[in-house]
Amino acid sequence: MAPLRASLLTTILVFSSFTSSFPNYSEQHAIGSYQLTTTDTIRDILISSSIIDEVLDDFSPSYAVAVSYPSSHESVQLGNDIPVSAVDSRPAFEFHALSPDKHADKDKKFTLILTDPDAKSRAKPKLSEMCHWIMTNLTTPIPWSPDAFKAKEGELIEYLPPSPPPKTGKHRYVFVLLEGETKHLTLPRERPHWGYGKIRHGVRDWAEENQLEVVGANFFYAANEKQ
């Protein structure tokens, strides 16, 4: 993965700060730098990591999704490794159109989810997918920080910190950005399998059920220290 990412990712660095939207949010707690990629680059990485196929149907990303964990200063960067201890609280996030149009996002609503397709392990995903988080009623451009949580509506499913079991190798934790109406979304019946009772089903079935379109994704790897 590392050589592929190095060859595919562009060298444009985008520095995002919450200071304008959240005056008490320090620059140290900004989303941080992330690499702005092309639609094809993101798609190629999602295919190479089998996220397209095992988690999502093939699609052309139209949004870049930036995610970071302010308390640990870790950023999600299309397949990097992050310690489990660094992701125990809600992340900050931001998303932007890859081909910006000042009128394109008007009145659009978005939902951001976090799912684990490798529960209990990638080799034996009998609990996959595991629903870890659903944030909805989002608009863009939006910088969202955990500090603003109490003032921000839209958490359909409370954040469940990633906690891969011992000796199960690396898990992929996938953030998926969905576009579509958010007023009448149905709740997943349970976290394992998102309630659908089928291995590696969850985001696809839930999105189809709620008429949501996948428009972006980002992911990281995490593993229990005991291997």
C-alpha cells in the first residue's frame, strides 16, 4: 500500500483550520494537512485496498473527505496506520468537492459514516460490517469539531471507538460520505451487519434503503497491540 499511495497521491497539501468557525478551537486542533487527490487517485486506492468491492460498489469520488483525531494529532490519509489508542474519541472532519462549483452544493445534505468491514478479522469477518458512527444532516463547506458536538444535531448512531480484538490483524476503518435527503433516515437495527444479517453488508444496503449516494471515502488501518 505505501508505495502505491506514494506514487498516486499528489503533492498538494491543504491546511484546514477551524479558527474562523470555532474561535476556541486552537490551530493545534485543526484537521491538519491532508493530500488533495484526484477522483481517479482516490478510486485507485479504494480498489487496491478492496474497499471498492468488499465495502462499496464501484464509484467515482466527487468529494475529498478529511478526518483527524485532534486529541492525538492523527489524520486519516487513505490507508495509513493509526494506533487504536489515538481514535478513542469523536474525530473532526471536513469535506470538499474535488471539482469545486460555488453553486453545486447548494441545498445538498450529506451523511458521514464509519464502518469496519473486518470484524472480527479480515480473514473471518463474521461480524462485518460493524457500524461505528453515523453523522447526518451535514452541509458543505463544513468544518466539524468534537468541541461543537453539543451544538450540532445529527448523530444518528453514537461514535463507537474502534477496538479490534487481539490477534486479528489490521482492520480497515472506512469513512464514507453519502449525499441525499436526511430527514427520514432509518436507523440500523444493530451495529453488527448494520442489522442486515449478512457478512460485509452494511453501508451498501443502508444507503440503498435510504436512497443515499456514495460520493467520497477515506480510511485507516488499526490493530490491537496484541498480535
